[in-house]
Amino acid sequence: MLKQSVSLAVTVAALAITPAALHAQSTNPLADRFTVAAAFGGLSSAANLNPAGTADWRLGWAGSIDANYWILPRVGVRASGTWAQDSLRGGALSGRGKFNKFAYDADVVLRYPLAAGTGTVVPYVLGGAGAISVHQLGSDSTWTKFAGNVGAGVEYRFGRIGLRAEGRDYIYKFDRYGFDKTQHDIAWQGGVTVSF
């Protein structure tokens, strides 16, 4: 009787643990609930700040972190933060022409995983809204504006780890220093993802 009870207990415990263990080892990207990522790359502007084209943005850098929660297998929400820096050439600015830009936003992400050998290719699109704070280096001038963003990317996932390339357009109103322009900051980055 003791032998049968122990055998039954071991069987029940194995059945209880097996789904969790299989989920932990699953390479199916649709089985994850959370994805966190860090990325680094460049920042460039899609337009000049004045019609004459004499005030233009120079190539800069951007780094970001984000966290996704997958509501459905192909639909998720993302919270992200980006720190970028670029410089303005040809603008009549007092002080330095370099700017730090801090963007924080919430987005909806749509993905479509495709099997690719032992890994998975996951193309996706995203869009959302938030804010951007712009600070001119060497001054006490910092201002914050509402910002929308749209983007697309592709992730190559092998197990729970992935590599990602992404491009995003941050759209906001640049109305300081005598300019009044809808600004498009294009961030293009590569990074690493971890899903669980």
C-alpha cells in the first residue's frame, strides 16, 4: 500500500510539474508572456527645421529599453524609454547645438512569427503615444511635448533569447528657438531580447 501511495504521489507530482517544465523549455515564441529588450543605434531627422533647409539635424545616437506584455499570441502592449542625442547645424542658437532627447511611450505591437530552421523570425509593427523631453546641452532649457510614434522591426529568436533590428519614427512639434515644425526623429537600432 505504501509503495502504491508513493508511486501515485510521484505520478501526480510529475503531471503537475511537466506542463510548467515544458513551458519553460518551449521555443515557441507564441508561448511567452513577457519580452524585455535593450537596443542601441542611430538617430536621424527626416526633415529640416526651416523651409530654406539651412537648419538641419546631424546624425546622432539612440539607446532604448522596453518591456512587452503579450495579451494575445500575436498582440502585445509595450512600455519603452529612449535616450537619444543629436545636434542642430545652422540654427541661430545661443550655447551648444547638441540636444538630449528622452522619449517615453506606450505602444501596441502586432507580430507574426515564422519558423526559420532551428529559430523563429518574428516581423512586427508597432504604434503608440507618449511624450518627449528635449534638453539643450549647456543650458537650462528643457521642454516636453506630446509625441506619437510608429515603427517596424524583425526579431530572430532562438529559444528565449533573440536579436532584433527596429526602426521607429517619433513625431512631435518642435516649436522653440524660432522654429515651428512637426519633427520626425528616426531611431534605427539593433538589440537583444529575452522572453519568458
